[in-house]
Amino acid sequence: MWRTAVEYYAGLDVSLKEVSICVVDDAGCVVARGSVMTSPDAIQRFLPDKGAVPARIVHESGQLAIWLHRQLAKLGLPIVCIDARLAHKALSARLNKSDKADAEGLA
């Protein structure tokens, strides 16, 4: 399922208890999707082996953003935080509004 000459991108839809994760390849095809408890270690375990670590992992600003961002950066993950208001505008245009769909849109 994972190709080596391809870049992958991950989107995280974060809530207090759970994070929805979606990983897409550079063509926009979903290669992995799931939910884990809101923990940097759980997120890191979800992501594939180091050969296919996403080139960028995106999450929205929010209650846990600073803590999560710092902890994922400490784990060496390429994390980016985007403004929640801008993300909301982009994601609201999608037909399917759910945590899984938001994670895919962020990816």
C-alpha cells in the first residue's frame, strides 16, 4: 500500500478525547485513515514506519494546539498548525462534514 517514491501528507482533526487522522499521497488518494486517543505517542504509533512518514502533518489551532504541536515536534514529526477560522472556511465547502472528512481535507 505504501509507495517509497511518493510524498505523504497527514491531517489531524483534534478533539479533547480523540484525534481523527487521514494520510493521503501526493496524488490525493487516501492511504490510511483512523482515530486514536489524543496523545502524541498514539498519533506517532498510528503513522507508518519511518520510510513513509508524512512530509507534512497539519492540524488546526484550538485548545490543545500548542501542547500537541510542541509534543509532536519533539518526536521529530513535521507538524504545521493552521488557523482554525481559515480551515473552517475551506472545509465548510465540503459536502461530507465529519471528523474523518475534516482530517482528509486538512491532509
